[in-house]
Amino acid sequence: MMTARSVGTGLVSLLLGSRPDLARARLGVIAHPASVTAELTPSADALRQAGFDILALFGPQHGFAGEKQDNMIESASFTDPRLGVPVYSLYGDVRKPTPAMLDGLDAVLFDLQDVGVRIYTFVWTMTLAMEACRDASVRFVVLDRPNPITGVIREGPTLSSGFESFVGLYPIPLRHGLTAGELARLANDRFGIGCELDVVPCEGWQRSHWYDDTGLPFVTPSPNLPTLDSCTVYPGMVLLEGTNLSEGRGTTRPFELFGAPFLDPYELTAHLTEHELPGVAFRACRFEPTFQKHAGQLCGGAQLHVTDRAIFRPVTTAVTVLHVVRQLAPDVFAWRPPPYEYEEELMPIDMLWGSDALRLQLEAAVPPGEILRQAAADAGEFEEIVGPYLLYG
């Protein structure tokens, strides 16, 4: 772990006066439990205390309070009894602010902690809100926060046309290596949203920083990413959502634990160890999820132990896991059928990977190395596109 002075988020920069015109504006704020200052004051409270006029709040997936423990559980809108303002759900009846929600606002502040993965819905809440603000002539301000898994590594394929969904609306890699502010700049210009966008950058964050290098307190961005360890493995292990394997939801180590009732943990780990994947070890284990897939059933599987996060590649690891499980249990392993994240027709694994290539290649017994070489070519092309939108060295 590196030693770094405490990074200043976009929220802190705003509180210190970086945008004095917003002090007179009527504001909405998109926030969740990780929207806090370094002293753990919620952003809405800190803004109110600093004299900003907060007229509305918006909550993403898992709710404004982060209360929905499982995924794909909708939240209702309500009036916050303490702050006395409406809290509009953007993961319920709508996923995009309506004109009525934006009525009377001069600007919307976006202050969600992202985790650097295309599948994570917070950035798509952001881009949909950008579209709504464009249409309503409302300024959109991203209060940027660090990418917790660094901004130097990109992995996985770029989303292909025809596979757009709420877990991927624009062609970016699976692990994209951007902050929310950088992605907003990319989407606004390259992908043509065209809203009045203002990004308040972090101060002191470097692309090589992991979250525990920043000096900032870690607050879980969503209930099933409770630690930086879970965020580290998430870019790959989230692919298991598209299968009948448990990805560890309903346990205390989501995305680190994985398995199914039909797997022998010792046979599984022996085969995985033969692949000599970098920066990770597999511990054979059994677990019983309390909710989600295989709830209440004893699963055989493994826990990922990241031994060197600098060389660990979660997408490589997950593709290898799927390859091995298909070899060990070809008659029992299955792809999860739709619906998934408001999509009724696309296969969930295709939505997660960004095309049908992974599913078809694994079914054709294409080796993981070849699958990943093709995905790496996508990430290389993205490097050439994204340069003008980066904010940090």
C-alpha cells in the first residue's frame, strides 16, 4: 500500500468554494451512503450546513439509504423527514429523472461512489440523469470521487452495439479505469449526450492509487461490495451473475466466495490452481447463502484470496472459473435466463460481457487465453479514444 495524503473529493472542493455560483443555485443531489466527507458527514448535510439550497434528493440502485441488500430490488420515492425534501428513486418506477422531478432546479449534483466497472449501474444512473438535465436545461455537476481499483488497468471487452442495457449503455470496457467524472466527459462529448456538464475533480488523486492509498474512509458503495477486497474481485466475478453459480450474494464475502451445490470444492480448487493465475489463490470451502441463488443450500466452491493485487486480473480469473466449472459439471452448469436488470430478451451473461462472444466461445470450448486475447484488443482501442477526457495523471 502506498502512502498518500488525504485525497480531496469533488464534494470537498465544492464545499471549499470552487463553484461560488452554485451557492445561489437551487440544487438536486444524487447521493447514497458513500456520499460523505472525509469526516463521514453525508453530502446533503454538509451542503446544507455550508448554505447550499438543497430542494431534492435522488437515490440510485439499492436506495438513497443503501437499504436494499439484494440487487434488482426497487426503491420507492419518499419525503425525507429530517431534511424535509423529496427523495426520488431512480431505481423503481423510473431510472431517469422526470421533468417534474427536475422542475425548479438550476443544477443537479452527482455524488455517487463508483467502483470502476461497466456493469455497476451508478454511472448509467449518471448518464440518464445527464440526458434528463439536457432536456430540462438544468446544469449537471459531477462531484468526482476516486476509482477505488485504480485508473491504470483496463480489462475485458468493450460493449458491442445491440447489447445495451442498464448494466451498460455506452461502448466502454468491462473494467474501464475511469472516474465517474471522466466517464461523464466521455459520454457527454464522444457519445453525444451534450448536456451542460461541469466536473469538479478530485484533488491529489493519482491513477495508480487504490482506495486505501487515498486517506479517505471506505464506506460501502452498495451492500454487496462491503470492502475494498470485494471491489477488487468484482470486475470479473460479477460475470457469475449470468450463470447458475452463486457469486456469494447472501454471504459475508460476496464475489470472493463462489460455488454451487453441484460442485466439489477440492476438485474445483485443484483444477483452478493448475491454471497458475497471477496474484490469486483459491481456498476450497463450503457456504450456505441466506438469500439469492441457492439460498439455504450447502454450496461447494472456493474463496478467492488476492495475494498481489498489482498483478491480479479479475476478468481473467472469472473467465477461467467459468471454463473450469463447465469442464467439471457440463450437464449441470447453466446460463441464467432473462429477465435481468429490466431486460426481457438478452441473455444476462451477454449483457454482462457486452456481447454473446463469451457464452458462445465457452460453449465451443475456446480456451480462456484466446477469449481474453480478443477482449484485450478492445481495451487497446479504447485507450486511443479516452485520452482527451482524462483528468488525472
